[in-house]
Amino acid sequence: MSAADAAPLVALKPVQTLRRRWPMLLATVLSIAMLIGVGYELFDDGLAGVRRVTPVSWGFYLFFLASYFTLPVCDFVIFRRLWNVPAAAFPALNRKRIANDILIGYSGDAYFYAWARARLDMVAAPFGAVKDVTIVSGITGNVTALLLAAIALPLGYQLIAPEVVAAMIWSLVFATALSLGLILFSKRVFSLPRRDLWFIFWIDLLRIGGTCVTIALAWAWAIPSVSVGMWLFLIAGRQLVSRLPFLPNKDLLFANFAILVIGHDRSLSDLMAFTAASTVVMHGLLLLLFGAVYVTERMRRWREER
């Protein structure tokens, strides 16, 4: 082979290397963005919630941690069934959740897709599964919103402004139409078998219920003068509001509704601020922990290779 013929082949090697390494590069970029996002949240508004009030009851922290880890644990159960993922997937699923919370929507799903692509010996085609899990999660959230609306709106519509009620109804109609459309065209939308899709749906339903119950119990420990049943009602309203696309200022709407129902204006505001700040603190601690484990593992491998 002449030098002229060999030159194009040599030029292709960096492109091939880049194609093999792009999932790792994407995961690294998103990890750095997560750290920056957590730092911004903490030093902008997050620490203000920590400074205002700190619950003294141990029950709050126990149930808060249970609520925090419900999502990554359920995701791990799902992907354990789909891909038989090892324990090493759990940190990646936590980063997925953190990215979705801190960065733009679905950036965490992009991170987890990149993580899976970098481990193609584990799964051959990760995009279809990640896509299906994300879509089914959205459908489950919409179904939950419909069920909660059927319970909450007849009981609490008098406490909500008429224009907000109208916006909620239109949001529910849109969410229902979107979910029905995805179900009707499921053969073209989904890649996984139907039995796996149903498994994902039930695990997501369990996740939503578990998250609502544990955070309600945490808040009941923080403000014991309000019954657990009332907290569950308010958390159901919070879940409903979070799933509606056309409502502006969702957090403010929920806070005002909660204050109207149970009072405790300052205490409730402080509790919500503390919960939000604690979530961001957990994000930061986990990122630092997983980063330290990764660096330690890389250093150990480097010593073994020497």
C-alpha cells in the first residue's frame, strides 16, 4: 500500500476514537454541569432554607431520606429487570435524577443513555429502553394526576381561583389526550415488550405513591400539629399541580393552597424551603461521594497497571 493510500486510513482513527468515546465525554460534561448547578442552587437560594429552620425530630430526616431515594431505587429495579444491571448502575441512576432536577429536563436521561452506551457489553441497544422508561413514567404521572384530580378537585375547588381551576382542567385534558395518543400508537412508539411496559408502569406507580407517603410522613414529624391525613391530601395536591403543563408559578400556587388549608404560614414556608434545600444538599453530597469513589477506583487501576 502506498503512502497516499495509507494517509486516509490514518486520518480516520481519531474519528473512530471519538465515536467510541463520545458517551464518556457526554457523561463527563453533564457531571461537571451537575456540580455547577448544585453549587449555584446552594449558594443562591438553597442555603437560605437551611438557615431559616432546622427540624429537630429524627423522623423528618428518616422519611426525607426514604423519599429522596425512592426514585433511584425504583429506577434500579426497572433496569435490573430490563438489563440485569450491576450495583454500579445505582450511582449512575442517582446522577440521572440529579441532572433532571438541576439541569434542563431529560438531561439525566441523556446522561444515563451515555452511561449505558459506554457499557455496550451490558446492553446492545440502550436508547429504546431509556426512551420507553421515560415515556411510561410520563404516562404514569398523567394517570396519577387524573386520579388525584378526581379526588382533590371536588373537595378543594372552592379554595382555588376560577381561572386556575379552568387552567387545571385544560391541562388535564391535554395530559389525557397525550397519554391516549401514546397508548393508541404504542406499537410505533415503544420498543420493549408489553409485559415490560406494564412492569415499568406498576413500579412507577409504586414510586409516586411511596414518594408522596414518605414526604407526607416527614412533614408530619416536622409539624406534628397537622395530621398525617391532611399532609397526604396536600401532597396529593402537590403531585397533581406538578403534572399540569399550563399552570404558571406551580410552587407558589401549591404553597398558597397549603397555607389556606392548614395555616402555619411561616412554619410551612420554612419547612418547604428547608426540604428543597436539603434535597440540593443531598445532590451535592452524592456527587462528591460518587466522584471520590470514581477517583479512588481510577487510582487503584493505575497502580495495578504500573
